[in-house]
Amino acid sequence: MIETANDCYNLKEKYAYLKANNIRCKMKNAGYMGMDMGMGMGSTSNIKSVSLEVYYKDVEKTQQLLNNTKK
């Protein structure tokens, strides 16, 4: 999962939830996503992005946990 650094609150919630459920995961700075369209003019400043990475053996359990929280 990837979010912009400005909108990563939801990603931080998921990270905390997964850690509380013993899922091996980490948050990383993922670099830059491209152009900032926030001003409606398509400025050329880059948006920094943050990613939530889950250990490959925990992906299925992660999907089950996150699907259960949407109900």
C-alpha cells in the first residue's frame, strides 16, 4: 500500500493495527509519486510517498484482517 506523505494517517492506522495483530510489516519512504495536482494547476513539485510493506508469509492473514475491519 502506498500513500502520499501528507495523507498517510490511514496507512499509519493500518500499520498499528497489523502490528497489534502480530503481522510482520514496516513503513518506508517510497520516494516520489509524481506531480502535485493539489493547486489545480498541475505544479511540478514532487509528492513524497510512504509505503506499508507486509512480510510475504503474512499477506493472506493481512488481507483477512483488513477485510474484517471494512465490515
